[in-house]
Amino acid sequence: GQLIFMMCCVSILFPVIIKMKKGGPQVFIPAYRKIIQTGELENKSVVLSERLSRCDICPRNCGVNRIAGEVGICGVGERVWVSSYGPHHGEEDPLRGVYGSGTIFFSGCNLNCLYCQNADISQKLSGEEVSTRVLASTMLELLGMGCHNINLVSPTHVVPQIVEAILLAAADGLTLPVVYNSGGYDAISTLQLLEGIIDIYMPDMKYSDENTGCDLSGVPAYPMVNQAAVLEMHRQVGDLKISAAGVAERGLLIRHLVLPNGLAGSQEVLRFIAEQVSADTYLNIMDQYRPAYQAYCKNDLNRMITRAEYLDLIHQAESLGMTRLDKQS
């Protein structure tokens, strides 16, 4: 009798199981989990770590031996410095979701923006120096908190350490998409090694004028480097894909901070995105500029932007056919 009952249950449930497999929700698998079994993730980690001995991780190409304790412009040696971490509910809609974006704020930076609102983090090594094992544990802790992703804030100068930590965390069960949240001054050779590891790229596009990049962020050729980096990011992951639950899974998301007096060359930035990247790019045009750090020393930077300056760029983006503007925009 029990056998007949079990067979009846199977005959009833089997079509339902098949239907769920065919039409049910697909489980998202982060990019790095697809290459961990093949050994490719470990190989990429080894190659990146070796480059720390003559550091060319970012376009600064300092050439210092960070493994031996030398530091370049970013100020960071072999180990990363973490300023803070935790669920962040102030990020873009598709990143924060319901439970927050799992942000990890790295200290140090390869830029030196005169108006940086986090200068205590970017220009000083605030926080704690940690090993890659501790960084991996931090990622798993954010997973346990229910965060929707691992959001790496200012990762450009510590990519080798991050990839090693992802390797360790993935082996221990990390299953969240990884967000590469950078200032946009990234090296193509490094980005190419990140292919298959990063799910969501979120770079800044700060300026369209080279002299402005030198003057305000202390870096040469910012537009050329930035535009090439964004194109490479888009080639890897495409336009932003958002799940039925409204959470980002894979793709490109761009941030642009509006500066007073048109200093950022915003219209040219928007035109590049719409015409050279994709008009379907998810874009956050940010209005939160305020004078900070050394901005008061610059007459053009020592005030907040006006509502008119901001709305003009929103209209500009819309006129270029860009409709995927973050709600903050």
C-alpha cells in the first residue's frame, strides 16, 4: 500500500517538477563561480599578484615593488586597507534593493580629486590593514547579512588582493554578484583580467577634458583612459540587467557627478555614453556636489550646483535617448 501511495505521489508531482524546471525562475550564478572549477580564477589571481612586484595595476604605472613594502601614489602596499563595510541603503536602486548593497570601502586611491568628499579615506590610510583571508571573511559576512551584492568601493589600486579574496570566499560559498565601483581611471590590461570575475561595473565618468582631469584630479589623460575603460567594461558585461525582483545582476552602470560652472564637461560625457557606449546605459547623474577637501581653494568649485545646472543635464540625457536614469536622477 505504501509503495502504491508513493508511486501516485510521484506521478502527481513529476509534471510539476518538470514545469518548474522549464518555466520557473532561473537562479543567478555570479561570473566568478563559472571559472573557479576550471582553475581560471586561480590563474588570474596569480598573474595579478605577480604584477604587484612592479606595480602596473592602474594607469599610474608606478612600478614599485608593493610586495616588498614599497608604495606608489595610492599609498597602499601589499595588504589592503578597509575603512568600513556593511549594508548600504544609499546606493542606486538596483544595487540597494531591500536589504542593501554590501559595500566594502577601501582606503587609498589612484586619484587625488581636490573636491573629494571622502578625503579622509582616499588620501589617508584610515581604517584597518587586513589580509586577503580577512577580506574574504568580510565578503562572506556581507552575504550572511542578506546583502544583494559585494560592492567594492575604490578597488582600482587593490585588484590583485580583491581577486585573491574572491577566490577564497567563493571556495567557502560566496554566491553574490560583485560590483566594481571605481573612479573610472582603470587600466585595460587589469580590466581584461577581471573579465569573468566582475558581474557589475560601476565606474565614474568624471570629465571630458584632459586639462580638467589634470587640474582637479591630478591625473594625465583622464578622458582617454576613462573612455577606453568604460568601453572595455561594457564589452564584458553589456547593459545592466535587472532581475524580476528589481535587483541588478550583471552589466554596466555609470555615475556622473555634476560640477558647478560646467567644469566636468558633462554634455560631452553624456554624448559619449549615448553614442559610443549605449543609449540603454543605466546612468546616475548625481547632484550631491558640495565643496569639500581643497575645493574652497578653487573659485569655480567653492559653491554647490544650482537646480538649473542639474535639470539641464537631465534634459540633455533625455534628448540623447537615455531613459534609464536612476531615480536619484
